[in-house]
Amino acid sequence: MNRNTARNLLAAALVVLAAGLAPAQVSDYRKIEYPPLPKFDIPEPEIVKLGNGLQLFLLEDHELPLITIDAIVRTGSNYEPADEAGLADIFGQVLRDGGTARMSPNELDEFLANRAATIETGMGGDSGSATLDCLKGDFDDVLGVFRDILREPAFAADKVDLAKVQARTVIARRNDDVGSITSREFRRLIYGPNSALGRMMEYATVAAITRDDLVAWHRRWYRPENVMLGVTGDFDARAMKAKIEKAFGDWKGGEAEALPAVPYREEPNPGIYFVEKSDVTQANIRIGHLGIERDNPDFYAVEVMNEVFGGGFSGRLINSIRTDKGLAYSVGGGIGSGYLRPGVFQVRMQTASKNLTTAIKAVESEIGRIISEPPSAQELKRAKEAILNSFVFNFASRRQILNQQMTFAYFGLPVNWLDSYRSNIDKVTAADVARVAKEYVHPDRLTLLVVGKSADFDAPLSTLGPVHTLDISIPPPPEAGPEVASGAESVASGRAVFARA
């Protein structure tokens, strides 16, 4: 084919393509029509329950020669004693860092580093976690170490002391960041300062924690009937089941202990609360009250309402408070839903101190408007499309899919919860959104928290109502307890760490 013939064929193809596209061209981007989202199937893991109660979830992925294990353990920081707040976090750290019955902490670190493998452990509010990542060829060896960490941790005494020193450092610096102060204190106002959901570790509670407490925590909670293992990666499911059975099948179990109830403030706590933070130029604001639980039948309507109300750059909060009024760079919010208890309805905002009361009134106006003004047809359409179009990003990897399935199983949601999510969102109507806004948003129950420099406010916060000033000072440490090394001792310790590295 000569050059002229090729050029003529290309020109003809472009003409045909342009003719096909011409009817679809629009002058306004808002009039662009998109085809319906294609249906896609969510891979289902194979689920096996060992004789001792351990649950195993398997999902093969042969794209790369890697294998990952994610463990969920039925425990959590919400269940630690009040006088030992911080115990669960320290446990989650030292479970991995403290070595095993067969390996010292340094030997464990070297073993994993030589194989480019990682094992991490941690603790959340309602669950413990452990992860393993390694090459397929190293899996059998690394699995043995993972098994020992979960079943036979050593909790080396020096690692316990180090974790306590690090916890004390966290306490000492907890008032440095204004955002952390705002999130923490708002949670305490909503759930109650004496609830595990609002509790903080203190110097005294950390000092009370001993290695024996970690051993007792492990004995109580780290049992096969409390453990879920999810395995993804390049493996054969039948062979993997045999390996897990060999590593964990002889782990003696018993009857699963249900997580105890966690008390929290169920009555509203309306009022205006203030924390003085004199080294900031912006005020941090939280406004809200208790939300709903995830198994609420209105969950899907609430999801759509949240998108209309605070869903990114097209939600009402951004459009009104940031775009139209220029009162905040960052603003958003909605009704939160928890698995075991209500989440929190909240609006989060940062605004220049000189705009504080004006911005608060604007937020309160939008809270009232979501109740009094149902979404327009365009708002409803945009909100549902935003949720459904982003839904696919929940499945970026097979590991992510497996972790979601494990989470739903852990908290007792139906196995088909993900499969029905899109259809349930699609069914939501404007009337549903209006109904749930009236039922779950309560302007008369709002807790308002402001953290900022009062001297710079556009008007005294008291112009909005009586103000309760919160004391966030940190109680001093007791005399006893591990101290941070100083002077010559610190230098010697640092040199030893450097030499080992």
C-alpha cells in the first residue's frame, strides 16, 4: 500500500467516525448521556471452618507470585480495663515486636528482612489485626513465624518497656495538633468521656500495664474460635487449606466469648463547647449528634442523603459554604453508621477565625435545609450516580474484596450485602431522602465544638448561647514507670541500636 492510498483510507475512516459521533455531541456538559453501568460479578471466597473454630477465607489471585494473609481477631481496645487504658494498643505493638517462643525480636526482624517479607500486628476499637506479606517461594517459612506470633508470642520485657515509653510520648504530644484535639474531644462529647469510645490513655494507666497483663490478654482473646484468616495470592486453594490446617489445626479452642457491650451516652448532649488553642489562625468546628447503625433498613436512603448534603464538591455544604459564601476551604459531613453501635452525625469545618460565628450559622442553616428542602431531581440523580460510579473502586484488588467479605462476616452482615448494595441505592427516592433527614437529623440536639483562638473570633462564641470550656490539660505522670533514657545512658542505648541496625 503506497503512502497516498494509506492517507486516503485514514481520511475516510475519520469521516465515518465523525459522522457516528456527531449525534452524540452536546453544547452543555450537563446534558451528556451516559450508558447504564455494566453489571459485574464480585468474586466469592471459599470459606472453611476448622475443627477448632478458626474461620478460613480463600481467594486465589495468580497475577503476581505473592501471598498475603489478613487476620481479624475478636477483641479490641474498647474492651480493655479503664484503669489500664492503652493496654490494647501496647499489646498490638508488642505482639509482633516482642518476638516469639522460638525467635528473639532481633532474630525475627532479621528473618523477615532477609526475605523481603513483612508481618504486622495491631489493635482497633472492636478487633485485633495481623497481616503477612511475602513471596510465594518464602510462604511456608514465613507462615511458621506468623503462626508463632499469633500462638506463642514472647512479649520481651524490653519491648514492653519501649512501647510504654512510646505511649507516654503520644500522651505528651496529644494536644499538638488542632485536628486531633477536635476529633478526640468531639467523640468524647458524643459518646461520653467515661465510655470506652471516648476514653484516653493517661500516664497513670500506661504505668499500670505489665507484661503479665499482655500475657493474660493474649490468653483470653487469642484463641482459634476468635480468629478469621483471609488468604489471597498465588496459591492452590486445596494445598493452602492443608498448610493452614497444619499450622493452626492443633490450636486448642473452646466456646467463643461474645464481645461485652460497650456503654455510651445514648441521650443527646446539646450545647456549645470550646477549647482554647492560641497558636492557630483557623477555627476547627464539629457539629452533630449520634447517628445510626449499619444494619438500619434506612442505611441506603441515608447514604444518598449524605451525598446530597455533604458529598464532595457537588454537595450542598461545599456549594453553599465554600463556593457561594467563601467561608471555609474544608467542609463536609453526614450521618455515620457503626457496625456494633450508632455512628455519629457530624459536620466538619475549618474556617478563618474572623468568620467563626458566620460560618456556624451557615452550617446550621444547611442542616435545617436538608430537612425542609428535599433533594431536587437533579440532586438525587447526581448523588446516586456518584455513589454507584464510585462503587467499583471498592474492588480494586482481590485482597480488598476478601477483607470486605471478612469484615461483613465478622460483624454479622448478610453474605449478599455487597451484591444488593447497588440495587438498594438505585431504589432510593427523593421522598426516602426527605423522610430519613427528618427522622435522623435533629437540629435541637446538636453538640457544637469549637477549637481555636477566641481573641480572633468575629464575635464572642457566647453570642450563640452558653459556652462550656473544656479542660484538655494532661494529668502529670506518676513517679514510677519506664522513663526515657537521657545523657550517657541515652547515647549508649542509641549506639547499641545503631550497631544492631
